[in-house]
Amino acid sequence: MATYPPVTLVVGEEEFLVDRAVRQAVAQARAALAADTGGGADGGGDLHDLEASALAPGELVALTSPSLFGGGATVILRNAQNATKDIAPELTKYAKNPAPDAAVILTHAGGVKGKAIVTDLAKAGVQQINCPKLTRASERTDFVRQELRRVGRQADEGAVRALLDAIGGDLRELASAVDQLASDTESGRINAATVARYYRGRAEATGFSVADHAVEGRLNEALEQLRWALAIGTAPVLINSALAQGVRLLGRVGGAPRNMNSNALAAEVGAPPWKIDRVRQQLRGWHPDGVARALQAVAEADAQVKGGGASPEYALERAIRLIVTYRASAR
């Protein structure tokens, strides 16, 4: 008796999540096939991996038929939306009556193209795994939290933000970073300082972390990040550049139509969509007058860190305090 889904459909554009879902489905199927057919720990039968567009009529039946040596078969069909008109009905027909000792894993990019395949396979009762594109800052934050739970670790909000600031929005890199932190650090709660120790070489990310804390009105956290950044040798001019970019984004995003799509706005201002979503959250509590004053504060700090003042460190701290003040006071 099969202990794995005979047909699995993975739908979505998030490449890393799709790849992971396929790997997990294949591993589950091959382990179960090895146990069911007596193939042993290294068994699992034949493995076929091909594009759905390359599948010939009748080929799926041949690929899932028992081989002379037994052991079952696992078939990966990628990009089912590109299957020919002759193949699409075969996929649905197979899903309704799958072969014994075989597993079929299909991927589909989602969207309009080949949508009927997704609908028909759903009606046939196949297991469906959705992997939609993660574009919002909140979605990537949730992803990091889920990755931490996956490796059995906990982290405070500061650590999650620090990891996103240091790595950015690439899910593959974020997952790899979580794995590294989990394996290289002692058990217990991961905090921002832990993340900082591993990614201190990313000076630009350090500056952006200072800027995010400042424009969100978190004075203590911003000053803590500033002192840490300076302690590890981050150039004051890089930190002030990040402050300026953070405040400018407030102005540009705040001045855009509220119903403007994040992707469209991202292309216009030259920032990733997840950053646009985060800036929109940061805008809460800001008034246009406050943004203008904050821009003036970072402009003054810029002149001082480039030689016009005696202490770049003091200039940066003053700019941060002014940014937080303008956020709180402007109406």
C-alpha cells in the first residue's frame, strides 16, 4: 500500500520553494517505494526528470510502468503549463488512475497559461503544494521565522530584521544563513548581535539596519546599531548614505499613489518590492514636513562626515536623534 501521494502538483513562481517542494516529494516517494518494494535504503527504483513539453504521447504510461528489475519509478515533470494539447488530457487521465509503485511530481508556474491543467488535476484529487512569489516584507519575515522553526531554533524580532537587512530578499540565501546560524551557534535564542557577528562584512547592510531603526522611531536600537557598526570599522560615510537613502525612500514612496502596485513602484524608485512594502509600513507616523526636515538633517551630517565636522560619530548620532524627533513631532 502506497504511503506517499501518487501524484503531487507544485504550483508557483518562487523558484527556491518549488525546488524544495520537489526534492521533499521525491525523497518521500523514493523512500516509500524502497520500503514497499524491498529496494532497501538506497532503493526507490527509476528516477526520470524531464520537461513536460518534451513528453511524447503515451510516454508517461511507459515511464511509470514497472521495470524488469522492480523497485517502482518516480517521474518529475517540470513546467506542466508548457505541456502540449495532446499531453494535458493524459496527465489528468493518469491522475485519476495512477500506476502502482510509481510517483509523479509535476511543477506549474501558475498564471493563466495551462491553468486548465491545475484545475483538472485538482478535481482529480492530487496533492497540491502552492509556492507563490514572496514580495511583501511581511512574507519574507514570516519565511525567516518558519526557517528558524524548521531547524529548531528561536530568534527575537531584532535577529529576524538583522538577517533580512544583511541578506536581502533571496530565499535561498536566507535559508542557507539560517542553517549556518543554527549549526554554528550554541543552543538558545538567536539575537541581533549573533547575526551581526556572522555578517559584519556587509557594511552596506549594517548602515541600512541603522537607517531602518531610525526611520521607524526606534532610537535606542538605532544608536546601538550605530555604535556596533562604527566599532567594526564601517565607514561613517556609508552609514550616512544609508540614512539618506532610507529617508529619501520615505519621501518617494509616500508621494506615490497609495494604490500603486509594489512591483511597479519598485521599478520606478529602484528598490525591490519587499523594500517598498517595508517603507510603506515605516511611513506610519510620518508627515511630509517631517520627511523634509529629516532630509535636511542627513544632508548636514553628510557634510560633517566628509570632513566638515570634528566628529563624524557625533554627526551621525545627532542625525539619528533628529530623524526620530521629526518622525514623532511632525504633523
